[in-house]
Amino acid sequence: MEDQSFPECQAQELFDEFVSASTCRAAMRSFSQLCEHLQLDPSTAERPLYRPIKRRLNYWRANGLWAKLDRRGAQEEYQRARACSDVTVRCVIIGAGPCGLRTAVELSFMGARVVLLEKRDTFSRNNVLHLWPFTIHDLRGLGAKKFYGRFCAGSIDHISIRQLQLVLLKVALLLGVEVHVNVEFKKLVEPAEDQHRHKLGWRMEVSPKNHPVSQLEFDVIIGADGRRNTLPGFRRKEFRGKLAIAITANFKNRNTTAEAKVEEISGVAFIFNQRFFQELRQETGIDLENIVYYKDDTHYFVMTAKKQSLLEKGVILQDFADTELLLSRGNVDQNALQAYAREAADFSTNHQLPALDFAMNHYGQPDVAMFDFTCMYASENAAMVRQRHGHQLLVTLVGDSLLEPFWPMGTGVARGFLAALDSAWMIRSWAQGAAPLDVLAERESLYRLLPQTTPENMQKNITLYSVDPTTRYMNTSPLTVTPAQVRHLVDTGEEA
Ligand code: FAD
């Protein structure tokens, strides 16, 4: 009897280990151990993958999660995981940031085969993202609280980037996404004939060069690799504002009662609090345009600082008109930057945080950074089709690759998730045989709505949000972009 129950017991232990894994590596390792123990080969098993796991792991803790995933998977748009599976669309996603992972999850629910590449094997960003009500609801529906008990408890509406990545990675693995870490996408490889005259479809070059995914053929590729998007063919629009220098700082949160009492500062309203900024300037010489403070795994601050005060406080050593030179490593005094961020944090929380010790970043250094926000980029288009030797490839961007957010306004991950869902919707239409120009016209029409979105001008009933854009946006018809207007987004390789 004992012998029989041992494997079940071990499976439960492995499952618990997976659910509570606190790093990317640990989550990947415990998941593969769990699959091995359950004698499941994730590459050939039924999709979504959690179903065969569920049959082998009938355990109360896991059952709560299966119930969540079953409920989500029952959304009619997924067509019981067959919306993208009849012609087996194979999708590659570049980047395991929040938006790449969210796209992977959505596509898997629709039955697509998804391969995700991430060039790192660590999730190390302490910085905290603001979540709109719909993103909180969305993540709860995916079981976020099962993986991260403190997820958006009470009135909390934020999460650190690394926790968000961890939650979504675990959901993605359970759905059957094939995740490869330490693999960097380099470039697309056009269809060709190999030396045996086999016709090959679209492939990619990756680093390390001989990694098996370089042999993979696919029909859809999604750029989710952040602001430095590596997929060619997308023109970038630049929004140049007046000089904007942002500072982010993370301090250790020891979760004491004194720390718990300190009030957060949520950005948008605070920007109009002119008296605070005047007093801050008079008392400390620090001159800010805005500041946001979230109490999360760390005490996280993001602020936009005026150049003159950074020069006066010795943070920037020498004034240059060129922003790159101005903020270059050699021109920034790191100790003065730490002191500046600490003083701003202390003043803005009314000196109530007992100790302001920096949390450490990925490099073991105090987690404070200064960024230039003067230029923000957005891609001119959201998608395109490439066609070579009879092989079509749908190419699309999501997240920061598509539309870069202004961090202090906290729009990044909400608009990122909207674009992830919109792209998944496009891939669904593509898989169901819609004409390329119609697919692209709809995608571009939705993309035009994205920069204007706020929680107030979206559909009110967030419980009904799904991959279908009409459940989320107010005005989706008639389409504002016609098929004739997107002809240039079909690249056949011929000279125009
Ligand atoms: P990202 O989160 O940038 O993820 C891109 C992923 O792609 C990364 O994991 C990267 O390693 C991977 N990648 C890149 N190139 C390749 C490649 N060639 N092959 C394989 N993988 C690749 N937003 C805020 O609101 N507040 C903040 O304080 C804040 N801080 C940030 C700090 C940093 C250092 C960065 C990079 C971003 C920050 N952001 C912040 C932006 C915020 O993280 C994004 O809006 C949000 O994470 C959505 O991003 P994403 O998934 O589109 O891309």
C-alpha cells in the first residue's frame, strides 16, 4: 500500500515545488521533473498539457488550479482548444517578458503549438508594474493567486515584473508551451530547398547556433522582445517629447508594521500636486515632475527628474545636449544617484520608511537606475505577411516592441496584454482561413485604438473580456483600416 502511494506523494511534492518555485530556472526544472515523474512527454502529450497532468494528479491543491484553467479554457472563442488546431498553426514567440508569455498562454488555449524563446534564464526585474482592473481579473482567472498568494490582495493593483513573469511562465508550461531559455533569436531564414531537395518553410537562426529550434519550421512569429525589437520590416515612429529623465529605485521591504503603514503614491493624481514638488525642491534641491511609490516585494519608486537638479546635486557630472552622452556611465556619479533617489523616497513618504536600504539588482548592485524617456517608440504597424516560394509567414509584434509605454503612467502591461489578445485574435482568424488582407486590416484597425485606451473608455464589464476584441473595445466597427490600405504589409519579396 505504502509503495503504491509513494509515487503519488512524490508527484504532489513535485507539483508543490513547481507552484512555489521562485526563479525561472527552478520553475523550469521542477516542471520537467514533474512531467518525467508522471511519465509525460510534453512534446507529444495532449493539449492543453495540464489535462493529462490533471488525470494523473488528483490532489486538492492542484484541483483548485485545474478548476481555474478549465473555467478559462471553456471560453467559447477557444472552441475547446480547436480554434487554431485544425491546420496546426505553429507559432514562435521571441521573449518571455510579460507580453510574450501572455500571448503564449492565449494561443495555447486556442490549441496552437507555441514555441517560446528567451535569451536569459533569470527573471530579475524588481521594478513594479501598475495593473488595470481588467489585467488583475485576467490574471486571477489564470490562477495567479495559486502561484503567488499575495497577488493583488486588498486594494493592491501592482506586481513586480519578475513575479508576473513567473506566474505566466508557470501557466504557459501547464498549457504546453515549449519554452527554451538561454536561446536568443537572431534572424529569420527564408524558405528554401535543402541539399536533398526537400522544401523547407520559414525557419530562424538562433544562438547557440546548433540549437534544435533552428530546424523548426513555423507559420507565425511574434516579436515580444521588448523595446529593441529584432524582427525586421517594421518602421518605428518616434515620439520626441521634452527631455525626460526617469529614475527607478528599489529598497528592501522587511514587511514590518511600520512599513505597512506607509501610504503608496499612485502616479496620475500626484502629478498635479504642485505644492509637494515645490516643498521638495525648497527643502532638498530635488526637482521632480512626478513620482510613484508602490509597496510590493520591494519599496519601488519611479520618478521623472529635472536635469538642472541632477546637475546641481552632482548626479550628472557634466551638461551635454546629447542625452546619450549626458546619461552615459562615465557622466553619472552612482553614489550621488543613490543619495538622490533615497532622499526623494524619504521625503515623499514623509520620512516614515524606517530604513531605506537598497535591494540588489541582477548584478548584485544597489537597484537604482536612470533612463532617458525623451524619445519613445511605437511601431507604425502591428503585423505583416511575408511570402516566399509559396510559404506564408504571419509576423506580428506585441508589448514594448509594438508600443513603448511611459512608465510613470503605468500603461505598459495593460496595453501590452490588450495587444497580446488582439494578436491572438488575428492568429485565430489566420488559422481559420481568413484572407491575409482582411486579417491585417482588422489588426491595424485595432492597433489604432490601442494608444488611446484607458480603463474608463473600454467596455465596462471586465468579466466578459476575452480574446474577441468586441468584448473589450467600445468601437470596433466599422473597421477604420481597409484591406486596400494594408497591401503594402504583404511582402512577396518582389520590388515594388
Ligand atoms: P520585456 O518585459 O522587455 O521582455 C522582453 C523579453 O525578451 C526579455 O525577457 C528579454 O530577455 C527577451 N529578449 C530580448 N531579445 C531577445 C532575443 N533576441 N531572443 C530571445 N529573447 C529576447 N515598466 C514600468 O511600468 N515600470 C518600470 O519600472 C519598468 N521598468 C523596466 C525596467 C527594465 C530594465 C525594462 C527592460 C523594462 C521596464 N519596464 C517598466 C517596462 C515593462 O517591463 C514592460 O512594459 C513590460 O514588461 C512589458 O514588456 P514586454 O513583455 O513587451 O517586454
